[in-house]
Amino acid sequence: MAYFTINGYDSYSGCDIIVTATLPLKTESGDSVYFTLGSLQTLSVSTHQDKRPVRSLGNINAKDYVMGQRTIAGSLVFAVFDRHFADNIMKSVGVTMADEIPALDLTINFANEYGRMSKMAIYGVKLINEGQVMSINDLYTENTYQFVALGLEPLNININSNLEGGNGGNGSDPSIGGGDSSGSG
């Protein structure tokens, strides 16, 4: 059977993603409280770090740049069904508005049809803005949120992911462009 792999170049679509929110609450058994954000359509995150020039007298150009504070922020877009996306979360913490929810940790799990898996996380997510779009020109209703966060774990490969019919990405392919599973070319 033929297979084709290029190790290290896997991709995911939005359909390959499941986002889980972890609350800083503890259950009676001491476990954290988890919620799957099933109606999440879009998640974006970006970082910004201030950089200031170091200047000297008599020179028009900067000598170097010093690093300043970092800000992590992003947005969440949810499809609206018959209730607010955070209805269960708000009930569990006893609040009535999404911006009152304590800081969440978001875990974004990726898994594609080839068995590859990756993970990233956004820590300390606090919702700061909420909006809703309703229009006769739209087929569905959306809730949009902007957030700030305390930390970001970049996308990393899950070492337990496997490529069916291949070698699981361990680097022992007979050739980078593919071949058959017998290794005969």
C-alpha cells in the first residue's frame, strides 16, 4: 500500500478543532470544572510587545530596541442557538453576564483525518467586550467577544499522534516523497 508523508508539515482546518474551557473552580472530588465550547465558530489570538528604541546623541538611527510589556488578546465568535453559549458556565459560578466569569483557561485540541494531533492553550482568559449580530441579511445569529489573557502556549505536536498506514511521523520514512509500506520504493 502506498503512502505519502512529509514529516512536520501537517495542517488542520477549523473542523479539526475542539476548544475546552477550564474554570478555576473545584468539584467536591477536587477536580477542575471543564466546558466544551461546541458553538465556537472562530477563535483568534494575537500578542503585542512594546519595543522602544535606544538612542544616542548625534546619531539619527536607533542603536537597538528594548523590549517592553506584552499583551495577549483575541476574539471569540459563537453561533447562537437557543441559549447563551456560556449559560452553563454562568450558572456554575453564579453570575448573569459573560464579562463576570472568572478567568478561564482555553485548551484548543487539534486532530485531523490523518491521525495527527496538536494542542495549544490560552491561560487566564477574561472576556472584556460582548456583542451580538442579528440581521435579516444573515442566516444565523452570532455572539462576538473580545478577551485579554495572561499566557499563551503555542501550537505543539502531540507526540502520541499517529499516521494510519505510515510510521507515525518518527522520521524513518523510506523516502520523504513517499513510497510503499514495504519500503521497496
